[in-house]
Amino acid sequence: MKEHKRYLDPEVLARLSRLDLKARLIVEGFLSGLHASPYKGFSQEFADYRQYMPGDEPKRIDWKVFGRRDRLYVKEYQEETNLRAYLLLDKSGSMQYGGTLNKLEYAKYLTASLAYLLFKQKDSVGIATFDTTINEIILPSSKRVNFMRILETIENSRPGGETSLSNVLSELAQKMKRRGLVILISDLFDEPERVITSLRSFRCRKHEVLVFQILDEDEYKFPFGESALFRDLEDDTEMVINPKVIRESYRKKFTELLNYYRQRLLESYVDHEIIFTNTSYDKALSSYLQKRGRLF
């Protein structure tokens, strides 16, 4: 088995395979595969029957069923849509924080699982990796070879330099000419106001946006005891800190940051899911997809 396939745990994928990642937007264009939209339309592919409701068009009534059951039923059809999904993987220096499974490794598993789910649905998927700039970009496609290229890109992603999240997002928004589903996997460690503005630029272009904010629990709880030398993973700045002195104010500031993202992303109609790396990534993803599925 090739090395990049280690990010696709068969047991995990088996648990995820029954879950649909459903997009709210009906996107444009043609794709050889079909995406099962959560919206009912009028394509030629029959989806289901439902009981007639006042206001339904009479031409949708199935009179043969009426003859058999003496009740009015209408036909529903499944729209054939082309979902173009863009996976955006943050590999900036801060993403290497953590133990055996740091934030970047965790994000790789999550990204590979999302790519698998989307390809399984025959959707068109691409990926972009970035730190201060866009490092690699693969345009969306539903072809098997594209899926393998995405896995190779994920495997080859190494921690980079400083974060320039807002600039990268703005640049990517300009490159995406056709609307689709944008999935950002990042710790969001950048100026929050600028990040929000950049994410809104996707929404202004009619993209649907999901944000998985990947964090290590220590970054939130700050459980450290004795004074120690702390080093910035992006610019190598070092500082001796007594955690006991700053713990309370640190936790307050970090909570305020998370609450800011929650509120502003909600206002911007962006799905925001905080995931800690001590949570099994398959359980985190399953939980999110089940929650999302209940919205449709």
C-alpha cells in the first residue's frame, strides 16, 4: 500500500461511507457523475412519492397510483447537480503544534476523509495547500487520478512558515470562478477580523463555506505548570513565561477569540466546527455530518 493511503483508515471510511456531505447550493455546470442534491427538482430521475398537498401542480399527480390506492400522490424527482468542492488545507507553522498527532497530521486525516466522501458521491473535488502563500493547487475533478493526486498532495504537505490566512483566502476566492462548496481546515490563527472578511468574499461569490477549526486542547486549557521557554512555531520568537501568572487572562482571551469566530461566522452564514485533536477525527466528522444532515 502506498504511503499516502495511510490517511484512509478502512474502518473509519466504513463508518463514514453512509453519511452524505450535502451542499445547500445547487451549483452550475456539467459533470459526468451525478450529485444527489438535497433539493427536489424536475429532472428525469425519479426520487420518491409523497401525498398530494394543496398547491401542488396537478400535472405531478400520478393517476395510476390514484387508481390503485384511491389517494392522490405526486412524484418527486432528484436534481442532477454538479458539486464542485474545494478543500483548503492550512499547513502554516502553527499547525505543527501537538504531540504524536499534531494539528497538521490531524487535519490531513480529516481532509483525506472528506475527499473520499466527496469522490464517493461522484462530486468534483480539488485541493489547495498554503501557509504564507498558496503552495499547491489542484483544480476540482471527479476523475480517479485527481483523487490520487489529492492524497499525494496531502501526504507531501509539510509545516510551512508564518500564517497569511486572510491574504491566501482572498487570492483563492478570486481564482474560483464557479461557485461550489469551500471547506477550510485550519486553526484560524491570524487576525480574526481579516479572516472573517476573506471568508465573506467566498459567500459574496455564492460559495457555500464550511470551516473546521483544528485545535490542540492545551492551546485552550493552557495546563502548563512551571516557568518555561515558549517558542513561536511560525517566527521562532522565544519568551520565558510563568503559566500560573497568565493562565486566567490567557484562557479568557482564547475563549473570546473562539466566541468571536462563532458569532461572526454564524452571521456570515458560514458553518463553523471546532475540533480538538484529542477527539477521534472519524467521530468528529461523523457527528458533524449527522448534525448537518438533520438540517435538510
